[in-house]
Amino acid sequence: MLSVNIKKTLGDFNLRVSFEAQSGVTGILGPSGCGKSMTLRCIAGIEKPDEGYIILDGKTLFDSEKKINLPPQKRAVGYLFQNYALFPNMTVKKNILCGLRGEKDPVRRNRDLKHFMELLQLEGLENHHPCQLSGGQAQRAALARILVNRPRLLMLDEPFSAIDSHLREQLQIEMKRLLEQYDGMVLMVTHSRDEAYHLCDRIAPMDNGMFLTLKPTGNNEKGFTHFDANGNAVMVDVSGKDISARCAVAKGIISMNVETMTAVREGTAKKGDVFGVARIAGIGAAKRTADIIPLCHPLIFDTCKIDFEIDEKKLQIEASCTVKLSGKTGAEMEALTGVSVALLTVYDMCKAIDKGMVISNVRLCEKSGGKSGDFYRG
């Protein structure tokens, strides 16, 4: 268990943090400047709190009253920095071996090096330098250097901030796999609600140097059924289900007058690119379905896309949302949410021209994967 109760003042900023974390992943969620990274730096021993205590698995790392302040190397804490902090002049192999500098037995050093190279999927990159690595490879190399020390606490500071946006979802999937194999405690700092809900077992929203609460995300909840004894709807227990490939396609139609159709087609709507904005809104909504619909579980997407087809004769636009993912629950609600919000966004951007637009025929067209089997409606 990690117990933290510290205070630190920096100019006008006051850090006042008190919490306990056990096994699993605890996410610290909040805007820039709220004290997330400073909290990690105090736990790691890089910064010294003004007062309070930090205890990890019964070992006191810091106690202002007892005058205890262990140096970082004696805290059994691994800290993944935002920029990964790999040594640029060293190969991947040498970077990882830096984490084993305390191990004098060459047999054990080579055994541990091989184990973590395989675990982090770094085989074949032993002699590469950091400048030759992709963002994901650099992240895994930095994690390997930390994990060879077998820390009791792993801390991740904005682990995806240095990754291009189109790669983040894939790296989140890889990170989730790695964290599931790590048997210690994890603290992860992020400003992304999606990352927090996808990767963490519990979340501590933070603002102005303080934790607002500490609540479970539902990723590890047990014993839930569709309805309780009083008939109240509750989350479904998916802990016993296998992860499998899932796909869903949903479609819907919006009808409009000639003037609106012309503005959409020619890109002359006053609010801008209707399809471009609607596409972004639909994808964003699909990914946040669990925040919108209470009984849906957070999922990590492999693919999510929104497409539009214009039928000028009928003065209609058909939108479709395709969702592909690997998970324990289906993607139907995500696809339906995505297409619905895309159509609503088209309406919102064009309502100044035509308030009489009609959204209709929103339906699930395809579904595959899961115990309920496949579904297809032409």
C-alpha cells in the first residue's frame, strides 16, 4: 500500500495531497498546473515536501517529523518521465542495463535483460540508439529500464504526451497489456479522461493542488448483473468474459431542403466544413459512450470512422459509423452513439438555414463478435 499525506508550497501554489493506493492502476486526472507531476516528483524523491509523510509497503520514504527523506535510488519507485529520459548516446541494451547497475552477477544481468527485452517486445532493437526508435519503441525501452529494477511502485507521467495522436490508441492497448502483467502498484498522471478510464482501476480528479475524490472506474468491478433486487439497472459483470474482436456499423439519415443541401455539398455553410466537424464530433462521442450512457463499459478502439453519402434526389444525407475494437463487450452502442452525434452536428451547423431538418432511421446495420452472435440488416 502507498500512503501519502504531504504539503508543499511553491510561490502562490499550495500542494495539499492525501490519499492511499493499493494494487492496480490509480490515475491522477487534472489540467496542466494542478499539481499532478509535482505529486509524483515528491513521491519519487526528486522534490522534498514541506511536511507530511510518504509510506510504501510499510517503508517510510519521507516523514518530516521523523526527519526521514530517502534518496530516489533507495525508494524502490520507478518513474517514467514524459520524454522517457533515455540516454541518447547509449543503445537500447545499454540503457536497460543502466537499470541493473546494482546487479553484479553477469548471469543474472543477462537473464533479466533478455526477460524484459522479450516482455517489452524489444527483440532486434538491442543495438539501436534512441534516435532510431519510434515513439512506442522508446516508451517500451524506457519502461524496460525501469522494470528491470522491479520497483514496488511504477509512476507514469503523461505516458502518451510525446506520441502522435494517431498512434496513441494502439499504444494505450499495449500499455494496458503491460500493466496487467505488472503485479505492483501504478500511479498514472494524465489530463485525458479517455486515457484514465481506459487504463486505470480508479481515478483521483485533481485541481488546485488537491485531490477532489478517489473513485473506481469500473474496469475491475465484480458481481454486477443487469438489475438488482429492487429492479435498478446496474453495470454488467464482464470480468469472466474473454477479450475478442468486435465490430459494429450504425447508420442514420438527415433530410433537408435544397438550400441546405447545396450549402453542405459546396462547403458554404457559415459555420464551416459540415462533414469535417460532424466527423470529429461523431468519433469523439463514440469514444465517450461510457460517459454518456451509464450502463456502457469504457472500451479501447482499434478503428472508428464516420462516413457520409449524399442523395441529392431525396435531399438526404446518410451517415454511417463503423467501430472495430478488441474487448469484452460489443460495439453496438458506440456505433449508434457516433452516428447519432454526427447527424446532430450536421443539424446544429445548418439549423440557421433550415430548422425543419429531420433525423430518421438511426439503426444498427451490422454487428459481429461476442456471445450474441452476428447481426446484419441491409
